[in-house]
Amino acid sequence: MKAGARNLITDVAGLRVGNAEDLHLRSGVTVLSADRPFTAAVHVMGGAPGTRETDLLAPDKLVEGVDALVLSGGSAFGLDAASGVAGALRAQGRGFRVGDHCVPIVPGAILFDLMNGGDKGWEVNPYGALGRKALAASGEAFAIGSAGAGYGAMTGTLKGGLGSASAVLENGMTVGALVAVNALGSATVGDGAAFWAAPWEIGDEFGGLGAAQVYPGAEEPKPMKRMGEATTIAIVATDAALTKAQALRMATAAHDGMARALVPSHTPLDGDLVFAAATGARALTDPVADSFALCHAAACCLARAIARAVYAATPLPGDRQPCWSSRFGGRS
């Protein structure tokens, strides 16, 4: 496989991503949308998730397509970002039709960034407005690193961020990943600069440092954050035509990429979650072989996107953790 033209999830044709941040809040929102509803699914592996409208993504539920997916900071308060997105989509006439009404379907997930030093003493929840702003900013190009839902993110050792990556498969299908990395675990090996995700790097997308020489295999990691302060939330997407059940399998497989890139992953203190999105532009020619390839690519893309999120993070005044670039001498 090779990276797409942008090496972003928007290499999946028809998808758009928008970010919105608030410097004083030290938090933000990222929205994935498309020109028309798309198939979606979700799989949760962490022990402390925060979600909205994820039950309807199950294969046996009525609604077949969603209008947008939202990743947000703000812990439970950040769930209001999806309300802002839904309101803006309704004004555009988007949504599931019920009589004379349209109800936009906007599942979302949040991460905990309330302890990152930002001003969280608001009187009016700011996340609805950030959701609307992120949707309005949607396009094929978007920032990664300290942006959107990853604006105030931290990991166990280094500043987190927003990451994305893509892959074009031999069968012509495209897969992409989008992730806000706020993990309990670490994206880098030990005290060094090398990323756990190095074996899946394409080119030098996160430094081209290669794999670490020594791995602390016998180490028993201790949580660097307190209970409830972590979570990595992600979306993997493809242009393939998938059922909700097939999309669920892709989301499930993509968690392998999270485990490759963050150590430890899926802890009781994280809310690790992966959405899957499928635009349906390309029919599966071989359901078994194509599904196999898509699931593998989704895991690889997510691992790469996680490393890119940490690699691309930039410093802000008052940071409580160093950026990868600050600690290891800048990006190559």
C-alpha cells in the first residue's frame, strides 16, 4: 500500500474534515462530514468512554447512514459539540426524514482535557459553538498536531494531538484514519524519540527514525495520568461499499493499530474508541479478500496517524508536557 495524495483521511473521496479550537479553553473539536449520509459503525475498547448516539450504529438498528461524526475535547461537556453540528446540518436541510422534519444523525465521542491548564470556568458551554465552527471550516485540507479535538490533548509522556494518515490499496480502494490522541500510554518507546508505530511508517511521515533498538518488554508501566483523564478517539474511513456489520469489523480491527502505536492501550482508565465510515463509492469485488485488506489497512493507518499526531504537535505557552519536537530537536 502507499499513502494517498494528502496522507489525510480526506483522501477518501467525498469526505471533509473541519477543526475548531479555543486558545483560552485549550480545547477543540474535529468534525468529519460528507456530501451525503454514509455508513458508520463504532467499537469501544477502553474502560471509560464518553459517547453520543452510538447505539444506533449497531447493525440491527434502523438508521443506515449518518451525516457527520464528531470528536471533541471537554469530557462530557464536549458532547454538546455534536448538538452544534446537528443544528447547523438541520439548517442546511440535512438529516433523517421523519414527516416534515429532518433529524441529522451525528454520533460523537469525547476525550478528557479538563486538567490541561485551560480556562474551563465557562458560564455557557462553548462546545456547541465550536462544533458549528468546525463544520463550517470543513474541507479536504486540514491541520494535524495541535488542532481540533487534539488541541489540548496529552499522553503519558508527551503532548498529544490530532493525527491523520491514508493508504491506497492494490485493489484501488482508499482507507484513511483520523485520531485525537489523549492516551494514558506513550506513543514513543522508553525515553527515546522512536515511535512504537515505526514498523508501519510510510516514508518519513513521522521523522523516519526507524524502530527503537531496545524495547522495555519486561517493564510494568504505571499510569501517568489520574483516573478518567485519558482517551484516544478515532475514525477509520474507506470509499468501499460496506454494510454496518462490515464497517463494525473494520472498526474492531483498527484497534490493533492503536495497540501498535500506544503502550499501554485500552486500559480501564482510557475511553478508547474507533468509529468506521464507508462512503460506498466502490463495490467489493471479492468480499473476503477486500474486507481482509481493508481491515489490515485500517489498523496500519491508525497506527501511523497516532504517531503523526504526536510528531506534529506544537508548543503553546503554559504546556504541561513537552512536545515531541521540543524534546527531540524539531521535526526532520
